[in-house]
Amino acid sequence: MEEKILSKSELIQLFQDEVIIDTNKAWLMNGKEVEIIALHDVEPKYLQDVTNAKLYKIIPKEEGRRY
């Protein structure tokens, strides 16, 4: 699986269509664990709502790598 950059509406649609599933422990896409990173166009010190980005990056989580 390759990294993908999506708009907020595209990301929401993937959750609604259950392409991405929230297991309460991880996000799964096509049975593989992924990370979702908000891409903001402002400096972090100016962010008020970290969940409200225009774009998001979905990247596959490396096996064995936990945060």
C-alpha cells in the first residue's frame, strides 16, 4: 500500500464506506493498519483545532512499529 493524500471529505467518505475501520485501537484499511496524519498549512503554534485540516495523509504502519 502506498501513501495517499486525501481531502477531508474524501477521508470522511472512506470511513462512511467502511474502507477505513476504526477498531478503537487502530485504523485499518484493507485489513492493514494505517496512520492518518493531518496536513496543516499553518505553523503548529497557530493551530486551534488539530483535527480540522484540509488535507490528510494515510500511510501504512510498519509492522512491529508501535507508538
